Amino acid sequence: MGDLLGLLSFGPDGWGDEIAAGTWLTIRLAAATLPFGLALGFVVGLARNANAPWLSVPGNLFATVFRALPELLTLFIVYYGGQYLVQWLVSFFTDTYVEINAFVAGLVALGLVFAAFASEVFLGAFRSIGRGQYEAAAAVGLTPFQAMRLVIVPQLIRYALPGLANLWLVLLKETSLVSIIALNDLLRQTSVAVGATKEPFFFYLVACLIYLAMSIISTFGLVAIERWSERGMKR
Amino acid sequence: MSQLELLGRYGPRMLEGLLVTIELVAISVALGALISLPMALARLSSNPVLRALSLGYTFFFRGTPLLAQVFLVYYGSGEFRTFLESIGLWWFFRDAFYCCLLTFTLNTGAYQTEILRGAIRQVAAGQTEAAYSLGLSRWQTMLKIVLPQAVLLGLRPLGNEVILMIKGSAVAAIVTVFDLMGATRLAFARSFDITVYFYAAILYFILVETLRRVWNRVERRLSRHIRRSTA
């Protein structure tokens, strides 16, 4: 057992620093995906909530497609497809070979999936806000944009938070898929350690425990945010 | 290579892969359902050991990535090869398909435990009280009164779980299982044609959408006696 724990030490003999670096990349990727996914999800939710079919139809299509495809497939399509697309665009100007950044590909793919599910959450939240709110906002002379910003969104956050909190926990786990496109996240660094030490069970168990720890810490944070969002409500 | 040639060469393999995907998901969801019943009951029991056991199980499998779980079982079992050989189970863990089946079963079992537990708790307490007052035992109450209603309540989230499993099962391709994703990866590695991924996307989409629509129909049909309005 002492030998195994020695493998986790930091420095040239242990894999502790490599795994810590991988964990840090996983956190960075998830944290970078969140704002992109939230913003896109909000826009798609808004489009799906609209009466105009030219907005709601593409919105619904986007959400249906990216909720149905395996995250891994979306990642491959963004990664390889993005490579083709960028190469094709660049070929108009120069002959140099460009390689698409795996981090960006992971961010876009995970963000698209996150947005599709988040739009569902936002749509539900929009529907739980009564029409009277819009009418009252218009009656006091707010423009539609002001009404959205000052009246609807502050209430929306409270309705949407539980659903979005779940999506964050899902996102945290799904970042593990980027290990397949050679991004050095927690799972990939663990695999590298396994390749060198031939201790697969121990290292993958450690990786699982780190994911668990990240979920637990997130849960505490999410509970705090939820409490904050309900600060104005009667208990 | 033309698209027709591409489909002619790799299409049959991808359809075979689709069948493997369906097989993986169907078996693991069914076995997961068998796990979920005792686990949900353990979670709701008054025995703290049983409760902790069930909580630990669902916590681990819901809190870690499916891909990491697959690696843990598939690569991790290699470390215990001599032991597994001695008890005659090595043939099982040597095979990536069986490893995925085992991991997926345990994974979906954990999610289904949560679904069933939530559904059981949703059944109104009055139902249990009424059953007790009629003289039914605890087991009779659970089996004849609470569970039939809970299963109905759990149908909708279970449908979502099956869809998540179909999507999640794509990670089997990473450990060399030739499911739809695995067959597509092979086709891409040989043809370098990105469109094979789009064909795979269409197949996954059809599979998920068909299941979703059929499941909604079935759920509506089965719960029509408790539907309050037509909405």
C-alpha cells in the first residue's frame, strides 16, 4: 500500500503532479465551457420560446439534435470536422497546415451539448413566469429589452438554477471524453500513469475519487448559490 | 470515393454496430432494473447498513464519468488476472464487450435506483396508511400497492435514462467494442472521410427519436387512468 501511495507523490518519481495538472485542465475546461454553454443555451431557449417560427423551429431543431447525439460523436464531429473546415478556410490564403486546438474543440462540443440541455431548462423557466409579469413590465413603460433584463431574468435564474446545477455536474463528468482527442485532462494523465506503472486499478480508482471530490465540492457551491438566488423569497 | 461506395463498403458494418449498441443498452438497462429494485428498497429501509451500502453504490456510479468506470473495469481487471483465472471468470473480463456490459449495468442500475427511490417516495403516504389499515403486511403493501404506482411514475424518467444510456454507450468504442461508434471510427480510420460521422449521427438520431416517441406513447397509454386532464 505504501508503494502505491508513493506513486502519487509529487516530483520525478511520482505521478501526483501529472494528475494534479490533469485535474487542473479538467477544471479549466469545464469552467471555460460553462459561460459559452449558458449564453448559447439562453439564446436558444429564448428562440424556442418565441412565437415566430423562424426562431422557434431552428431552436427546437438545435436542441433536439444535440440532445440526441452521443457527446462523444459530437466531439469527434467538432474536432475532425472543425479541422477540415479550418483547413479549407485557410487554404484560400496560404498553404500552411493548421491544427485545431483540442481544448477549443472540446469546449465547443461540450458547450453545444450543454446549450441544448440548458435551453430546455430555460424554456421551462420562461414558461413558469406568468404573462402578467410581461404585461406589467410593459404597462410601467419598460421596453421589451428592459423588461427582460430587469424583470424576467432575475426571476428566471431562480427557476433555472436547479436544472443548471445538474447540468454542471454532468458537464464535469463529460469533460473526461476529451481525453480521447489527446487533451491532457485528468483521465488522460491517469492513463499515461497507468501505461508507465502498470497499476490500472489503483490509478483509475484515484481518478474516480478525484471526480467524486469535484462533484462534492461543486454541490456545496451550488447549494450556496441556490440559497443566494432565493434570498428575496419568503421561506 | 463516392458516397455510394462509402456506404456500400462501411454501411453494413455500421448497421451491425447499431445492433451491438442496441444489444448493449437493452441488456444493461434490463439488468440495471433488476439491481435497482433491491437497491431502492435498501435505500428506504430502516437498517443503516443497507442504507449506507445503497447510498455508496449510487454515489460512486453517479458521481464518476462512465468512461473512467469502463477503464477501471476493463483495464483494472487485468491486474487481477491470476485471481480471475483461478475462479474461472477471466473469459468474462478479457472480453471488452462483457466489461462494457458489466459497467453499463452497474451505472444504469445506480441511476435507476435513484429514479425508483424518488418514485416510491412520490406515492402518497395515504396509500400506505390505507393499506396498513386494511391489514396488509409491509411486504404486501410494497408489492401490491406502492410499487405498481411507483413504476408508473418512474416510466418517464426511465425513458430519459434509456436515452442517456444509448448516448453513453458510445464510449464502448474506446475499449475496442464495435458498436455503432466503434464501426464508425474504423470506417473513418480507413477512409478519412468525415461524412461517416454524419451517417452515424443520423443513425443515433433516428434511434433516440424513435425511442423517445414510442416511449411517450406507451407512457401516455399506461397512465391514462390517472391523467387529470387532456393536457
